Amino acid sequence: DQFLTDRLRSTTSSSSQYETFFQFASRVSNLLGDADAGLNAGLAGFFNAVQGVADDPSSIPARQLLLSEADSLVGRFRNLDAQLDSLGNESNSKLGTLVAEINSLSAGIAEANRNIVDATAQGSGQPPNDLLDKRDTMINRLSELVSVRTVQQDDGAVNVFVGTGQALVTRYLASTLQVVPNDFDARRAEIAIGAGGSSAVVTDFLTGGELGAVLDFRDQVLNPARNALGRIATTLAGEFNAQHRLGMDLDGATGNDFFVTGAPSASASRLNAGTAAVAVGYDAANLDQLTTEDYVLAYNGSAWTLNRTSDNQPVTLTGTGTAADPFIADGLSLVVSGAPAAGDRFLITPTRDASSALGLAVTDTRGVAAAAPVSFTEAVDANGLPTNAGSGAFRFGAVDSSYVPLTGGITFTYDAGTQQFNYSGDAVGSFAYDPATDSGSSFTVAGMTFRVSGTPADGDSFGAAANNGGVGDNGNALALADLQAGLTMEGGTASFQDAYGQLVGDVGTRTRSAQITAEAQVALRAQAQESRDGLSGVNLDEEAADLLRFQQAYQALAQVISVADNTFQTLLGAIGR
């Protein structure tokens, strides 16, 4: 029955697909969730060391521990990415092995078609059962490798189609699958199908079986995991570097980048006809907008468009793409130069290689910029004793590009009647502050952002001054420590550890889903096998029962014959007398 045969092959393909997907995905899930190799412990250790410097900013051992933990964290990023990259190479190798076996099977099926047609013609239309069984075995094995559909021909030949209808075997002709490099990225293997000297890439149309599983694993788990890991590395390094540059080191110098970072990649299609080039970087002010997506930037003859590779959906571009006004989208900055031709395309991979490029820029303990460029102090008397009567407090946050180093300083005085701080000195003005509603809020004056908390008394004052020689100051170290809980990812809704937890959860969910589905498909495959065998196969129990029944019938018939023979002999004897 063709329906039962097709059902068996379909469930065989699905069972093989989900089992293979589970085997690959579980390795990523176990890797990311490993307490020793994963990021959670590394992030916690790193930020604990940052807090250690904040607690004792002049301590050389505390600074050395920070550099050690930072180096360890970098090592975790690199190790995770290296293992994911190794899985990518393994999946490419697996694709090559599967393609070779599929080609061998398709050639065997085409040859079997020829032999079956010839044998049927020579045997006066009688089916050559041995050849048919051999061909069925090859098609069944093929269904374990890729989703197949067969169409029976009148002369006994079978046409075989894979994926969404790509002809693999047409009577005596077998098409050949090939592993070819991606148009943009030679590291990414694609599958092409060819016959008669021409070929076409069909990767996106191949489904089911082990081949479909490897392709799904690469696109649904492996690449998104590498992108997500790289996004954490990029955002962590970018945010930490930006804050570190605002501080001062033990020698009173302005801080430099703490981490070494990579850059997004823009790869031109080998089919491009124009001379355009694309330079892509991060939009530093909007790192929280970075996603785990890859994109294709394409020129349609009159305008540039940006589409996600995962679903081909467009992404809004702002700007004009020039150096003065770059395209901005999803935390990226893109500058286009040269003369594009219609149809030119560039693959944009924002974070794929960010983890492997991560490094440590600060190697000297004195270079850790723990001190803030601005120090805030309470008013004191001639003896250096505090004179403020309230519980108000100022805490440095950051400086922006408009900040000009203070010379005479700024004094902030609280007016309880109007509930505002008036300030004078290097800057003059005021800002409202109601302790009941504004405590803990941040304010910006003269390019300085600071946090005010508590309830100041009328006339309480605070001073802001350049932090010259502030060796024991921890203002910037505190700001660096705050980054651990800062919502700097997912559009300002997640911390670094939140984003990593989401990555682990996403991969774990896909892995568990594949495991459950694989188990269900095994049961469905067994049912389909039983149904097919019940109609066209051999049931040994039934055969044994039939044999026993036939034996008993034979024995009974033999007894009847024996009785008849004896009776006949008796009659002959009576007549003879």
C-alpha cells in the first residue's frame, strides 16, 4: 500500500531529523549551561573584583585581582566561541558526509530503476521482487537522510523528489548534490543540486532527515548562539570601556579602553558587479539596540535596503549612508562608498566574531581608572568637620562630551523653601529636588551626571571639583560596578547576565522540544512500520500459526486417506472371495 509506505518514510525522516537535531543542540545547551565553562560564574567573578577595587581603590592586590578576573572572563568568551566554531566545522563536515551518501543512494536507485524496467520487460510483466526490495531499502535509507517523495511510473521506475520538490532521481537519471561555499562567507557550506552541467543552491528548500537537522541546527541554534554570545561581549566591552574612559588611573591620567574589541563584518557577495564598499561599525550610543540577527544590505538600483536573514523582513534605515550621515539601524552604523550596481549585496554580521576578538587592553594595575574625574564633598568648617545638618548626598555618575574640566569648582546649596538646589562657580543655575520623590534620581550639570539622595536641610551645601590626585577615590569604580545590574541590553530591558540567561534558556528550550518530538516520532515510526508490515510484510507469529494449522489439516487428511484405503482394501478382499 503506497499510502502506508509513504507514511513510514515520512515518520522515518522526521524521527531521524529530530534525533540528529537533539544530538547537536544538546551539546550547545550543555556547553552554555556548564558551571565551569559558562559565562555566569565569569561575569560574577569579574564584577566582584570591580567591587573589590571600589572598596579599596588604592590597593594594588585588588587591582591585580580585577585584571586576573577580566583575563579569565575574556578566556571564557573565547573558549565558548572556539567550541561553537568547532561545532560549525563539524556540521560542515557532516553535510559533506551526508551529501556523499545521498549521491550514492540516488545513483543506486537510478540503476535499480533501469534493472527493474529491464527485468519486468524480460519477465513477461512479472515483478522482480528482489530488485524491488533492494530499491525500497535504498529509498528507506534515503528517507533517514532527507525528506523524500516518490512517484511510481507505469513501467516500474520510481522518480524521487527531495525537500520541497527538487528532483533527485528521474527514471535512470540521478541528480548530484554538492557542498558549495556561500556567496558571502566561504566558511558557510551550502547545498546545490545539479544535473547536465548546471546546478542551483537549494539549501533553503531541503528539509527532514539528518541533512535537514544539520541545516536547522546551524540556522536555529549554532549561529544565533554565536551571535548572542558576541552581542554580550560587544555590549559589555563597549559599556565598560565608555565608563572606564571617564575615570582616572593611579597616576592621575584619564582612563583608556579596558577591553580590546572587534568590529562588525560586511562581506560582499561574489556576484556583485559594482565597486561599492561598506564600512560597518557600532553605534556607540545605542549598543542596547544590538540584536542577534545577521542582515543583508542590498542595492536595488535606486536605494539601499536592509533585511534580516532569518525572515527576510526589512529593517528601517535612518541617515544617508555617508561618512557624515551614516545609515543607522539596530545599534549599527553603516557607511557606503563607491558605485553600486543594481543587485549588489553585502552580508552584515554584527557580532558573530566579537567573542573571539575580545581581549584585555589594560595590563598594568596602575592603569585601572577607579577614580572619578570629579569629586563631590560636603561643606566643612575650619576644622574640616561636616556642617551639613541633613542626610543629603551627592554621588558621581559620569561625564559626557560637553564636560570641561573644572577649575574653580561648583557649589550646590539647597533651598528647602523652594525645594531646589542652586549652584554657582564654574556653572550657574538651579534644579528642582523634592526628597520625597526625587531621592536617588540623576541630574546633569555642566556635562556631569550625578545622583542625589536623602533629605538635605535648608542651607546644606556640596562642592564639585576636579579630582586632581584623587588616588583613593572610588567614584568611577562604583560606576563600573553598577554596570553589572545596569539594563544595557535588549533595548534597555536586560543586564549582561539576563541576556546570557535568555541565551541558555532559548537553546535549552529548543533542545528539550527536539528531544520530546524525537521520542514521539520514534513511536509514530513504530506504528507506521507495524501498519505497513501488517498489510504487506511477514508476521512470524501468524506464519507459525498457519503452519501448525496446515500441519494439523494434513495429518487429518492423511488419516482420512488411511481409513479410505483400509476400507477399499477390505472391499477388494471381499469381492475376491
